[in-house]
Amino acid sequence: MARHRSASQKVFQATNHVLLALLAFGCVVPLIHVLAISLSSNAAATGGLVKIWPVDFTFKSYEYIFVTDKFLDAFLISVQRVILGDAVNMLLVVLAAYPLSKEASRFRPRTFYAWLFVLTILFQGGLIPTYMVIRSTGLLDSIWALVLPNAVPVFSVILLLNFFRGLPKEIEEAAYMDGAGHVRTLIHIYLPLSLPALATIVLLITVGHWNSWFDGLIYMNSPEKYPLQSYLQTVVIEKDFTKLGEEDLKHIQEISDRTIKAALVFMGALPVLLLYPFLQRFFMKGLVLGSVKE
């Protein structure tokens, strides 16, 4: 049966829709502006003529970055980092969240380990001690220096263990009565029922790895091993064009450093933009259900 809404409720709902539409438009406009600059000519971009629509439409900036070895190498390093990081993070998050989701009567050291995880959020080792550990373990200048220091994202552990706690205990008890152990219960019951939380964690971890740039600068001794965001930081933010080489500088003079920067920024954001729609339907459900213990 349709619910009758009063005039004030209709006005309130319409106002919310308008405000949310304006907010969404404000979030999208900068990205549209960057895309328009990347598709514009040198003269239009340099003269500040580009707003939200390309002027003198051209793909030259994208043609340049796709034939540039440094961009492609940095892009592939970031892809490798995301794949390895997601695999390591998800494995350790699931293995940590499952026992911590049990009651203290079933897992006595649970409270102790839970506080250890919380303390890592409040207190960290610091930049210099962390660098010394990475150097002493021989991880400098390797892809593992970008993956292992953040192998256990504690926020994701807390999110998933609270989601596990919200699952009906009767299902687990029935599995135990049928002879299932902890491993089979985790794989065949907990994980399939936790797809919203898992999708949310995958999205958070992927975005975190993809957008991280500082660790690439301090753990990689050679610019050729920079991940994409570290490469973009040196070229776009610091404007350090010594990383580009003579051929790259010739292309920049022919095209425009502004259009190339815009193309680099847009290509850096594009993979996350393509991934989010596939996980969006799980995102809010997993974030809300995993944040409150039922």
C-alpha cells in the first residue's frame, strides 16, 4: 500500500535531492575539468580557455603518455602492488577477524589480542624506525616494501570481525554438529555470508594501495621503480621534469605540460572510478553492518 506523504515531506525530499545533486555535481566538476584540459590543445590549455568542455579536441596528450615507458612502468608497478596487497591484506584480515569475533569464553586471549590491534592504531613506530626495519629486512627497492608494512589493516579487521559477530550463531552450531571444523566453517559459511563486508574491505584496500605515494618515494631508491602515484607526485606536484628525459621534454614542448599533467592525473584516477560501480551496491551495506555490533 502506497504511503501518503504530506506537502512538507515532499518539499523536504525535493530539497534533499537538489542539495545532493549539487554536491555530486561539485565533486564531479573538477574531474570533468581535468579531463577537458587533457583533451584540449596546447594553446587552449595554456591560455586558460578550457572549462568543462575540451577546446580544439585532441588525443595527443594520451598518445604521448601511452608511448612513454616511465608512465607504463609506474602503472604496471601500481597494478602489481594492488594485486599483491589485496591478496596479502585480505588473507590476513580474514584470519585475524575470525578468531577475534568469538566470545572470550571460546577464545580466552581474545581481549588481549584485540587490544594489541587497537594499540597499533593509537601508537605507531614512526617514519625512521619503520625505514630502518624495511632496510634491515632487505625490502628496500622491492615491491614488498610497498605491501608488507601495511599487511594487516586494523580498521578492516575491526570492520570484518563485527560483521562476523552479527551472523546467526545457529548456523555455525549447525555446521559443527555436521562435523565441520573452523576452516570449513570459515570458508563455506562465514565468507559467503560476508560478501558485503568483504567487498567494502577490498574497495578500501584497493584505493589505499592505489593512492599511496609517500612510501614509494622513501622505499624506492630508483625512480624507475616508483608506483604510479609516486611518479605523478614527482612530475605533477614537484614539477621535477628531470625524471622525464630528453625525448619526454621534446614532447612536452610540442604539446603542453599542463595537458600532459591533466592526462596523467585522469589516468591515475580512472581505475578506481571503473572499479567502484561494481562494488558500490555492497559498499554502504558492508560499512554500516560491519561498524555496529548487534
